[in-house]
Amino acid sequence: IERSSKRKNELLDADMCNLILIAFSRTNSAEAVNEVLSFLSCRIKRFKDGDQTTILPSILGFSAALSTLSTANRMSDALGLLDVLNVLSKGDKPQLRPDKGCYTAILAPLSRKHSNNDSNAIQAQTVLNLMRGEFDKIPTEVINAAINACAWTSGNPIVQRRAIEISFGIFQQAREAESVDAVTFGLMIKTCMRLASDDETRFKLVAPLFKLAATNGLAGNMVMREIGRMKSRLLKDGRVPTEWSKNASDN
């Protein structure tokens, strides 16, 4: 593809670059990851070297590339590509400023991997910290993706406890920024239910979350589903007042 684009650059526009990267993102192989890096690094280098005719993908294509790298657990490459986008966007390519889709593209695959260490949670925290340096407010969807990544961390009790701690740190900062919704509460409860070491610890973590969700009218369908076997202890009379879910968009 790259050799052909050098001969006939006019045939390879930004949309075609996007399609190439999206196609690679749907191919879960080491070869696809290497092709993505090769395709992008060559074009970015030519652009930085002064070839202003070099066609680059749009931010949509770069998001697909970030997803490919994250899925392959190539986090350093994904974060490096984010840095490149930030540099380009502050120069001649302001349209390439990473948007929430870029950050979500990195975070989403973390919630589909079962790690034997706390890398999922730590990587999610790292991505959010980078985003805080670029945005005044982190969108709720990105917060939720980060908490979900914490929920899918697995390993020994120390690893799982650390993931819970990170999720509560993310949750607290999101609350302060008013970036939480019913799904945020549902994901926090999911994290505690999956990672806490015993039922008593689960109850101590989940009970205040549930109470806070209900108080804010955010005890929606996901919250009620995730409390699972704790429901009988959290609902003394089995009744769920409608005001507990009045602000929940997932009902």
C-alpha cells in the first residue's frame, strides 16, 4: 500500500487512509499491528520532513490505529501516537487534536482483556491523566470506559485491591467534575462486586455507592442488575422508589 501511495499519492486521500486503518483494526494479528505502525510512521515522517503533499488520515483513522495498538497491548506505542497527534495538532494540523474518541479507543480494549496484574487499571489511570492535561473536562463516556477497564483487572487480592482503589480515585475526580451518570455508578458497583475478596467487603464498598446513586436518582437498570445478591441487604423491604432512578438514562 505504501509503495503504491508513493507513486500515486493523488489516489490515496484521507478517507482511503481511514479505511486502511479501520480494516487493520478488525484484524487481530501481530502483522496488522506492525502494518499500522509502518503505514503511519512512514507518512508522518514524510510530513515532518517537509513534504506537505503527504496525505494523513483524519482523526477517525488515527482512532482506529489507537484501538489496534491498545488491543495488541502495545500501550507505549498507543501513547506515543497520542503524543505525535498532539504535536501535529499544535502545528500545521489542528484538526488532528485527539478527541474523546481517541482516548476511548485506547480504553475500550482494556475492558476486554483479563490481565494477571494491575496494568489495566494503571493504564486507564495514565490515559485519563494525559487527557486531563489537554481537556478542561473529561466526558462521562471516557470516565466510564476507564472504570470498566479497572473492573476487568484480574490477579491476586493485592492486584485487585489496587484496581478498586484506582477506580474510586477516578470516580471521585469524576464526581467533583460532575461527570458521572447511572452507568458510572453501575460500573463502580460492578468493579467492587468482581474484585472485592469477600461478601462483607463487597457490601461495605457497594452500600455507600448504592445509597449515593439512589439519592441522586441514578440507581438505574445497570445499578440494580450489578448489586446482584446484595439486593436483599440493600433493599430492606424490597421496594424501589421511582425517585431512585428518576435521573437514570439507562432505564
